[in-house]
Amino acid sequence: MVNLSLTADPAARDNFARDLEQLVRQRTSGLIRGLRVECQGDEIIVSGRTTTYYAKQLATHAALDACENFALKNSIEVV
């Protein structure tokens, strides 16, 4: 599990985003195209595209498991 307090350190934030992106990719079996995770303030933003709401839900749960103390914005589009 990814665990981090989102500090002002840009390198730590980038590492967290990269680790969380990898976790989401693993949990969704790569079903999210163009997956991107960003840390902005105390918010985690997950974006990309998928063909099912189920994959979007899997991504949400993976991200919530890793960043329970932060706001999560799921901007994944279902197309």
C-alpha cells in the first residue's frame, strides 16, 4: 500500500503520484487508458479513459485505499 503525507516536497509528491498510478494500473489490470495521477494541494486527481464504470470504480477503490486521508477526485471518463 502507498502511504504518504502530501508534503510540499515536489519529489515526494511525484513519487507518491507515480506509486499510486502503478497501484491503480495493477488493480484495474490496465483498463484505464492514459491513466494519470496528480497531487494538487490536499487533493489526489486520477484521470484517464475506460470503457466501463466497473473499471472506474476499481480505480476509485484502489486510490482510496492508498490515500484515505486526502480528498480524491476521480476524473476518469467512461467512453
